[in-house]
Amino acid sequence: MNAKSAISKEIFAPHDERMLGAVQVKRRTKKKIPFLATGGQGEYLTYICLSVTNKKPAQASITKVKQFEGSTSFVRRTQWMLEQLRQVNGIDPNRDSPEFDLLFENAFDQWVASTASEKCTFFQVLHHTCQRYLTDKKPEFINCQSKIMGGKSI
């Protein structure tokens, strides 16, 4: 079973949620932690996941999921409601770049996806999900290639 289907089964299915998409990422900039956070848990993989609840009205959210070295299980970390997403920055609309930023009401993260095409696929799903589930206050997609936005360049 690949990581994304394992995440879907372990993290989202028990909460009656459907995972719509995920992208494996690493931080573009190191977070400055002024203290040793829980003794430093070693190496880990991070995934940014997009999910939606199965009950009506459906609630979409973005969740940071980690898998620590030597473990086969996944841990749900931070979660934001899709309404909290303010801006999606694709960094460079003129080339395939794996880098992107997500700006939320109360958080800002700079990421590098494992591949530019994985980022592109995730952005397409994210854009479509925003159009479908958010009625007002849709996030701004900037510096994104036109193929992500369904043809129109921003």
C-alpha cells in the first residue's frame, strides 16, 4: 500500500472523511524553534493532505500529516479548515517548480514538494475543491501556472 492510501485509511477514514489529494513536502526554510521540541523526534516525512467530511454540509480541510522514521503509522499534526486558507503561492508561473507557499489566517508555511508534477496535481485538486466548497472568501492563487487553474492564467 502506498503512503497516500495508507494516510487515507489511517487518518481520514476513521473520522468519516475522504482524502481528496496529498503532496509529500519538506520545509523550504527551517523553522526556528527556541527550545528542544519533545527531544527532537528525528527524521520524518511530511504530507499536506486535502480532505472533506462525508456528512452534509461537507467541510473541507487541509491537514499536515507526519510519518516518523522507523514507523509505519502516520500522525495527524496541524489541521486548518479550507475557509482559513487565504493564499496559495506557486512561486513561479513560468516554470515547473516544486516550491509553494500556503498562507492561512494564522499561519504561513513555505514548502517544497517532492516533484513539480506532484505539486501541480495537488494545486489542481485544491483549486477545484475551493471552487466547489467555498461560497465566499475563496483563497487567492498567485504565481500559478495556467494549467493548474483550468486554463486561465493569473
